[in-house]
Amino acid sequence: MLALAAGSSGIAVAQSASDSSPSDKTEAATAKGAKTVRMLFAHADRNKDGQLTRAETKWHLPITYASFDSIDTAKRGWISFEQFVDFTNKRAGLQADDILKIGQWP
């Protein structure tokens, strides 16, 4: 269901941005990405307390679950939305770096 919701909003963003400038398209993509991250967090936050515990990430965010100890630097047993965003952005940046390296030749 989450994928369908994200897919539906993605279609709407793509259609509305088609007549826009590159800057508008970048802003639309950024807004879509932020909405997706909020949706992922909200979906995993089963008790809706604004925090993700290790148990909440286990079934819904397996990569976050695997990295939970490095994200929860204060060792509170939960991560905040801001920590989740930081982790997600860092991970996306590393993926982009890896993709760029593939195209580089020695």
C-alpha cells in the first residue's frame, strides 16, 4: 500500500512538473523525496510516538534495522525523525558516490 501511495504521488508530481523549469522540477523531486521519507517513518512508527525503536524498524525498514546501533548514537533505544532523515540522506549520498565510481576508469 505504501508503494502505491508513493507511486501515485510520483505520477502527479511528474505530470505537474512537466511544464516547469529545471529548478521547479528539482524542488518537486525534493518535496516528493521528503514526503516519501515522512511516509516511511510514519508507517514504521507503529505506536505513533514520533520515535522508531529497533523492533519497529525490524519488519518495515530492514536497512535502518541493520544500522540501528550506528544511528542511535545516544543509545536511547530509539531514533528520532531527524536521525532517520540524516541516515537516509547519508545512505543516498553513498549510493550516488558508488554509482559515479562505476563510471570512472583508472
